Amino acid sequence: MEKCGVCSENLSEGAHCATCEQWFHYQCAGVTKSGYQRLSKDKKLNWRCVKCKPSETAHPPNSPRPDSESDLTGTEAVLTEIRALSAKFAPLEGLKEEVLALKKEFLDFKSSMNTQFLRRRQ
């Protein structure tokens, strides 16, 4: 059984990084299960985790690069915290759509109940 490259817990399914060869829970990788599964076979074979994916915004052209190892360590700590927060909030991604669907169902139910009530009054 594989262990997640972020949280080190066992996983039965997840995203596989083509670069570091590690497996990740979808949540820990910052992707949704449905989003990862919608990728084409070729894109899944080339999918890279956050650590392995090159970032064009990591050091913008005029941005100073860290001068010391301590600066780099601080930056890595911030990135680790951001990744952890991202993984924590990943399940909330589809929450808005679910709430809107429930709201519509509730309004339909309310309308149905009003119609039945009006029929009985007549």
C-alpha cells in the first residue's frame, strides 16, 4: 500500500507525480478527485505535484532571490503552510454548488407545499 507524499498516511487511491514518483491523497495534492480523473491518460502520466511543478511566479524577474539558507527555509515554511491550508480547504471547492442545489430543492418543495395548501383551502 502506498503512503501519501504529504501526510504519510496510507492511501488506496490518489494522484501520482510523474517526477518524484510519489502518490498523494487528492486533498493533499490540492486537486479534486473528479478533476484528476477527468484528465486524459497522457496528462495523468505527466501530472506533477506542487513540489515538482515548475512555478513561473516563484521568482518574478525583478524579485530578489533568497541570499541565505535561512531565507530559503522561511520561504519553504510559508509554502508548506500554504499547501496545508490549500489541502484543508479543497473539500469546500464544490460546496457552493451543493448549497445552491439544496436552495433550489427547498424552493421547489416550498412551492409544492404552498400549492397543496391552496388547493385544500378551496
